[in-house]
Amino acid sequence: MNYCSNCGSADLMYKIPEDDHFPRFVCPDCDTIHYTNPNMVVGCLIDKDGKIMLARRGIEPRLGFWNLPCGFLENEETVEQGAKREVYEETGATVELGNLHTVYNLPHANQVYLIFKADMVGDKYELTTESTEIRFFAPEEIPWDEIAFSSNAFAIKKYIEHGKADKITHVGSYFKDKIR
Amino acid sequence: MNYCSNCGSADLMYKIPEDDHFPRFVCPDCDTIHYTNPNMVVGCLIDKDGKIMLARRGIEPRLGFWNLPCGFLENEETVEQGAKREVYEETGATVELGNLHTVYNLPHANQVYLIFKADMVGDKYELTTESTEIRFFAPEEIPWDEIAFSSNAFAIKKYIEHGKADKITHVGSYFKDKIR
């Protein structure tokens, strides 16, 4: 952050505001405090006849790797709405949600994944600009070496381990050295 | 957003970027796309001898109302770390987390609450700049008319309804007309 997005000042200071505990970009000219916080990634683990839907990523990052349909939660939507929207945008499929299946932290990336269990409504799905291939994998067919993100691997493993009837929400994390 | 926080340009456009589905502030000078997304609020429902800890808010919004200890998740922390930190900042208490208890959407405010069940580690708690009173309430003592946020009321109700042994994560939402 180089300029105040409110008043355009170039004199931003990075400091802990009064009554706060964390450093923020603060504008000395208009007094705006610029907060940045982690984002949610929402998506679905879709089970069709005992097989899990994966979509091959048509976009960076991890272009070409297999992914559970998921993406950033948008303003003014619920996590359920976001999870269904992302499935539709990436695969053209309409789904009905089950329980919240996994919550997964990526603190180095300032992201938290929320993955719901889901069932297809109808059989329709199709390739999109975001997905170059869509397949349903039986547990023993999961391409573990080609899974896009650890958040997805965690969700798939928990699903295989605990089964469709399980209603527990599993919480996990991936820690790594900070990239910067 | 009036100015590009990257280059200081005053010529920001609000439009749907290529390959996107939502309008964003886009800078025509440096091509930065400015994303804004919902925030997470993390906290704890702390059970001590069958009573629930509530803290009377010493800060706006909802100054003077009773609240489960909670606050915004910060960058580079997990939801578990954030939930414990917020308890400590607001009440001076150290807690051990149980399962993720509730996930609650406030889409009009672009917030999602994640509340964990928790137990005190030791008996220490104290007033802070953020809390003017701390009390433990039996289920029949809950001051429903003075609860700060619907997210807290939802969590407390689910807890009373399902009990401490319950391991299910309950997902709920509050919808209202958009404020703007």
C-alpha cells in the first residue's frame, strides 16, 4: 500500500493505532486506518455415486492441477451461497449442500477454506473457462500427486476416512515458512 | 475507494475485470484490481461449570451490550489462534478450544462468525479496555435483550439446545435489507 485509498495521500504510516494490537497503514492526513484481513475460500466436495468431483484448473495458480471446485467468498453472500456459486462458475453444475465438511487454515496466505459436502442436482456439468477437465474419482483413483492445494487434499482425505454420513466439521491447517 | 492504493491515481473505474464475474475497482494507470472480500470474526463460547462467559462491550459498536468474546481474524493467524487471542484481549482469560461450534453469516455486513467451544485454563480473567464487565450466565440467566449481536444469540441458543457434548458445527445466517 503506497497511497491512501481515501484521500490519495502518499504519507501513509505503518503503525499500531491507538487501542489496537496490530500495525496498520494509517493516513496522517485523513486519519483513515486501512485494515487488511484474511479471506475465505468456499467450495464443495461433491459425491456422485461414491465418486468425488475434481476439476482441472484452467487458470493460475496451479494451472493444470486437480481441484475441488472452490473460490473466494464475495461480499454480500453467505458461505453457502458462495460455495454453490463457485461450483456453478467452475463446472456448470448445480448442487445441494450437505454439512460444512472442512475448515482449513493457510495462515501464510491469509486464507481460510470452508468446504461443504454436496450432491449434484441433476447430472449437468460442463467445462468452463476456469476448468479444462472435470472427472469423478473413486477414492482409490484420487491423483494425490496432482492435487492443486493442501486444503483440497485435507478435505478429500477426511472424506475418505470418515465417509458421507459423517456430520463433523474437520478443522486443519497448513503451516509453512512465510514467503515474505 | 477514491484513489488507487498502489499508484495514487484518481481515475479508478468500477467495472467487471476480464474473466471475472463481479465489479471491482480497477486502476487504468497501473492495472491493479482492488478486491474486497468478507471478513471473519472469531471467538469462543466458554463454559465454566455449566455457565457461559459473556463480556459487556466497552467499545462501539453495541457499547454496553453483552457479547461472546470475539473479534476480527488477523493476517497470518489461524482461526483457532485468533479465537484464543480475542478471548485473551477482551477478558484476560486463557482457554483451551473444543470443536468449532457455529459458523454464522452476516452478508449485509460482509462478515462470517466462527465460534469455538472452549474451556478456561485456570480461573484467571480480568476487565480490559474492551470489556467493562465479565460474568458467567446459567442458561436461564442469559440476558437475551442485551445480547450485542445475532451471531452470539445464535451460538448461545445452539449451545443450550444441543449441550456441551455435541460435536456438530451449526451454520446460520442473519439477513436484512442492505444498509446501503
